[in-house]
Amino acid sequence: MESETLTFMPDVKSATLSAITADKTAAQANGADAVTLSVKVEDANHNPIPGAQISWTTTSATAILSASDTSTDAKGNASISVTSTTVENVSVVATMKEQAQTSPDLQFTVDNATAAVESLNADKTQAVANQNDFITLTARVVDANDHPVPDSPLKWQIVEGQATLAQRRPPPINRVAVASH
């Protein structure tokens, strides 16, 4: 006598949405550095639930989600990625039926690897050579997406002539570097 194949299915009525996990919580605001967010759907006995519909949303107007709707795979997992070109903190919400989970705060930061001096300005073009009169130079440093890069190390040097440079640090709100000579 041959037995029939029996299939046991997960209990979809007891399905629960896990907390959102992130592969990292900080990324560069360059539109390419992505954070991967994942959730898992299981029944009360920890059996994975495939095919569960997950909706993903964010309150950020500029963050880009790789998908707004996903389905869980055979192991009950669903994932998306998040990018941004804006320096900001982002949170993402995953929703399944009436259950919702919020991601940890994701911080999108300046891209220090692409930092460059955008502008260099002097408060005046002439000074009396008496060690009491100064010309103040102000450099604005930005990344490739035009985000100001605070606390950028700059190496000031005199290319022609003679002068003494005195490094000054501006208040952090200015996001510029200043030197006087």
C-alpha cells in the first residue's frame, strides 16, 4: 500500500511581521550607497510565510525606495534598498495588513570621498604689510552632490609672495574653512 503525500502549510492567520533589520544605518547621500532593509513573516510556530504582501513607505520626500510593494520569498523574507542624494535622517515603515514596523533611523551623510573646494573668497584684495592688517580667505567645501562638507581638512599655502597664514575655525554652522594672512 502506497501512502499519499501530505503537505503542512503555515498558519497564515497567525502571521506576524518581524522588526525591520538594516544591513547598516549610515550611508553616503550620493544616490548609490544603499541601505538594505529586511523583514520576515512567520506564523505562531515560526514557520515562514511565503507570498505575504509587504508595503514600504517613508516620510522622506527625497529618499528612494527600490520598491513600494514586495512579497515574501519561500523563507518568509522580504527586502528593499533605500538611497538618497540628500543629507538627512530617514525612517521606513513596512506594513502587512494591520501590522507595521519602523526601521531604525538611517543617516544619509555627505560623501567625503568627493569633497572639493567649490569657492575661495577673500574679504579684501589688499592689506597693509604691518602684521595688523589681515585678509580673510573663506573656502566652501562641498561633495559631488553640492552638500557642504563640514570640518574638511584644508592645506593652505602661499603660492606667490610672502605671507603668514593663521588658521581659524569658523562656527560649525558656516560649513566653511577660514584662514587669514
